[in-house]
Amino acid sequence: KEITDNLFKDEYLKYSTKTYNISITGTVGNYTITFPFTYWETTAQRAAVDTKVTTILAGIITPGMSDFAKEKAVHDWIITNVAYDTTLVQHSAYAGLFGGYKTVCQGYALLAYKMLMDPSVNIPAHIIEGKAHGVGHTWILAQIGGQWYHLDPTWDDPVPDIINRKVYAYYNLTDAQI
């Protein structure tokens, strides 16, 4: 557990990891430890996400915006430009930006996390993992004005996708509300 806790201090990397294994082989005094990982994004794809996020934010974030306004701009961009992948195949921010703009909740959360944590937005955020209706789900916890709020762009984006529709049912909810 200690090894994986240290490996996953970077939340974006943690939720971009598809599979991993840790194995130890050998004899006393001569061990080999291997950590095979597979990811939802390649290194090049992650760099493309970074570049695209910078471009998007340059178009939606303006000087002097409050944290609430920046968070709303990020939320609105995601729910109007990304669609839920009903095939449940795409799990990355990259798929949400380049793979036909479709991804599942994990990709929505990764994208929102990446955008909120960007220096131009600078909103502290965490990816939250839990169960919703008995199924695994991820969303965002964002700190606005010293308070932590739940932000779920996946559930604010209707299925099937309705172009330019903005919903705020899962926007800045308290722990009690979520």
C-alpha cells in the first residue's frame, strides 16, 4: 500500500493509469521488483492535452475573473464540448479532447482537474472516486472561497448529448448535498 500511495501522489497520473502490477522475484539478497503499468494516455497524448487545455483556457479565462467565474467557465466548456461515451471505452481527458470528444466520468474528471489546477485558473482540486447507484464514479472536489465543493461535469452533461445545453444540478454541491 505504501508503494502505491507514493506512486499515486499525482492525481492526474493515478486516474490515467489503466492497469498496474507489482511483482517481486528472486532469492534472499538478490530481488528484482517490477512495476508494469498501462495508461489511458500516452506521454504524447498527455502533452497534447496540456497544450489543448492551455489554448482552451486562454479563450475562456480572463484577467480579474473570480474563482467562481473561472470554475463556471471550465464547467461550461466541458459540458458543452464533451459528450459521454456510452460505449464505456474511452476513459481519458485525451479522448474527451481529441477522440471524438467522448469519454466517461473518469475522462471528464481528469479534464476538469487538469483545467482547474492549471496556473491560469489556480483552483485547488481533487479527483473523487466513489459509487453512484452501485457503480464506480469519479467527479471533482474544488476549493472556492476557502470552501470545498463537489463538481460533477459528467452528470451535468445530458445523455444523449444536447448541444449547448448547460445544467447545474451537480455544480458546487456541499458534502451533505452530494
